[in-house]
Amino acid sequence: MQKLKIILPTVLFLIAAIADVSAVIVENETIRLVSKPMLITLLALVYLVSVSKPNFWFVLGLFFCFLGDVFLLFNGTNFFMLGLAAFLLGHVVYIKVASSFLPSHLTFKIVTSALPFVFFLVLLLYIIQNNLGELLFPVVVYGVTISSFGTVALLNYREEKSIENTWLFIGALTFIVSDSLLALNKFYEPSRIFEISIMITYIVAQFLICKAMIVKTNTH
């Protein structure tokens, strides 16, 4: 019975994921109004039925991501800023959750783990800077935040190369790829390939992070 409780929402999540990516491919915004909000809703359900004592902060992070998904369904700078703010808060919470699994006194490892993300962020900002305009500051803040999430995920992996830390690290990397494609699509050169790739990488990222959190919640 417990396995069925986990399998059912997982299958529904995969159906919603396929529906959403398909809707992006065929440019059907009507389907997306249903499929996109269902992604995090179903993923949260997968998490809740898979753990005995849910981590409040992770559920809160998922909620902020849900809001971000909804805001980004609509066009316009205001909706983009609201979506950016929601995902920013989601990543801050993800950082809090992931860092809670780390021991203290990791100063040197923090620096070495952050370097590749700093380099990548600087490179991305260099590519898109001319088209950012008044969005430069919020985009930089967001970039620093998600890079920090990547750093914390890498620290977890370096401290313990477990399967859940591998999922967390790959999930964070894939999230960064997704957001980087979003930035390139919006501020550098719009592309249908970018639009499709953004959603595929986003879905994979959230799923892997959720899988990691299920294991970590049940073992900590």
C-alpha cells in the first residue's frame, strides 16, 4: 500500500511533465496553464507520501517554486520579476536545507567549491549584460543565489559521496543549466530549442532534488 501511495503521484508527475514539455513543443498555452502548476504540486505530494516527518523548509521551498512557475506562465516584466523573486526565495530555502546537512568549519572547501560557479556566473553575465538594462541588479542577485545553492550542493557531495548527495548535486547543476538557458533565451537570443530545454532541465532538476530530500529526510 505504501509503495502504491508513492508510485501513483510519481506517475502523475511524469504524466504532467510529459504534457508540459509537449505543450511547449506545440506551443499550446492552454495545456500549460494546467500542466505547469501541477508539476511542483505533484512533486510535493511525492515527497509528502514518501517521508514520515516532512521537512518544513523543503516544502516551503517547493511552494515558492510553485509560485514562480505560475508567475512565469504570463508575459510581461512584472510577472517575470515576480517569478524571479519567487524562485529566489525558493533557492534561499533550498540553500538553508542543504547547508543544514553540512558540518561547520568548511572555509577552504567553500571557497574551492564556489570557484567554478563564480566563473560560470561571470561568463554568463558577460554574455547577456548588454540586454539586461534595469534588470541587471535582480538578475545578478538571483545568479549569486543559485550559484550559492550549487556551491552548497557540491559541498554536500564532497563531504559524503552518497547517492542522495549525487542526486542533490546533479539536481542543483541541472537547475543552474535551466536558469542559464532561460537567461540566454530572454536576454541574448530567443530560441525554441532553449524553451524546450529549459523545461526539461527544470523538471529533471526538481525531481532529483526531491529524490535527494526524500532520502535525507528519512535518514536524518
